[in-house]
Amino acid sequence: MKIRQLSIAVALAAAFVGNATAKEGGDQYPNGAENWLAGAVPPPGNYFLNYFGYYDAKLRDGDGDKVPGTSARAWFDALRFIKMTNTKILGGDWGMHLIVPLVSQDVKLGGPGASASGIGDITINPIIIAWHTPNLHWTVALDFNLPTGKYESGDPRKSIGTNYWSIEPIFAVTWLSDSGWELSGKFMYNIKRKNEDFRLAPGAPKMDYDSGDDFHMDYVAGKHFGPWAVGLSGYYLKQTTNDELEGETLAAVPGLWSRGRKGEVFAIGPSVSYTAKSGTMFIAQWQRETSAENRFRGDKAWFKLVLPF
């Protein structure tokens, strides 16, 4: 396979892994970030969350096979600030949050690799509403993802951001039994605007590229033992609309991508959490992407801190 052909394929696949934790294949959310108590938003107060980890992957084509000569490795650290207020909306607690991701990545796309570091795409959310009962907790929210990350048009190896805006409705729910069993899920739908500064290669004419919308979810199933919890966590993503270039659905290319280049990935792995008496929570987890099409597939290791002020 010619290097230029491979570079075009990967560029059309989404502009790479992007933002700190999260843009394997053009995502604007750190898939797998939320698991334990995902729907149980904390009570009124101020909170800091830190997501630190490492991602190592190879590009997969439309059949789920490896694309030779490709790799993506990234260290990430996402800083999240949450404020929950005493204000009630429809009986639920109202809050807001801000996420600032940092990333250092190395990418290889069939030829020489390239590195990039910096701030990724920032997320803001002015509306989080959370409800609570003794065993069931649920939350609705609306994220806005901003194109603040570095974007190198025509060279996805050097891009940290996606160069498009998006909006993301969210529903999260947690069931926690009296005996300590927990099931939690966070369900999201990412609605993307076009990237109007897309190039097939450096110096090529600008084109409009639409990465396609997607449904994705994080989950955990596990058991609490006093301050400890152990279980399985992961994520699933399914692209629901086709990628389009200049308004036309991408055609299939044998050995590279299927028509429309719809991405899909599933990940699962062990997760352990510990909650101190102060309310500080520590979470460590490893998530293996067991299947993927039209996007990167690999392993992700996380360490998460939840700190109430």
C-alpha cells in the first residue's frame, strides 16, 4: 500500500486521535471515563476530577483488520471542574462543568511518525440536572465541545483537536442495591458540525468534511465492599451517520474503509475504586478494545481522582 494512499485513508477516517483522553478516531469525549456512580452526581458543592492515562492503538479498517504501518500512542490528563448548586430545576439539582484536556501523542500513518502536545478540545456544560432516590440516581446534561485543540490541516499526525464544534445530549443512571451491587451507564449522542478546513494533504485545497454523528455509552457492573468497589467497566460507540466529503458520502475502498466509513468500537476491562472518609475517590482501570472498525483499536489505562472541595 502506498504511503500517500494510506495517509489519505487515515485522514478521511477522521483526523486522528485528537483530544487528550478521547479522540481515538475523531471522538470529542474520553470514552470509558465515567463508570462508578456515573448517574449519581454529587450533592451541592465544588468538585475537581482528574483523568490521567495512556492509550496505545493501531488503526483498523472497515473489516476490523489492522492497517499496516499505523500506530497511535498518547499520554493524556483531563482536568474537570464541577459546580453543583442549591438551585432546583424540576426537582433536580442544577450544576455545570468544564473539562480542559492535555495530551502528548505520537502517531504513525504508514510513513515517518510525528509528535504533538498541547491543549485539546475543551468541553463546557451549563446544564446538569440530577435526581436521587435511595437506590436509583439519574442525570440529564448537555455538553458543548469547542474546537480549541491544535489542528494541522492535511496532517492528522500533528492534530490534537478535531476542528469542529459539537453538541452532546447526555443521560446517565446508577442503580445501587442495599447489598452494594452497582449498575451504571452513561448514554450520549454526539452531533457534529462540519470541519471546513479539511485538506487531503498539506497545501491541498480546503474542503468540507463531516465526520458523522455517533451514539456512545460508558458502563460498569460491580460490587462495593465498604470503601472498595471492584467490577468490569468499558464503553461502546456506534457511528450512526456517514462520513461525508463536500456533501458526498465516502465510497468504499477495499482494505481501507467501508462505504460511509462508519466507526464502531467496544471495550471492556477491570476497574477498582476506593472512597476515603473525606469523600475523595480513587479509580484505576484498564480497558481493552476487543473489536473496532474504521477507527483505532487498542488498550487504555486510566487513573481517576474525584476530589470534593
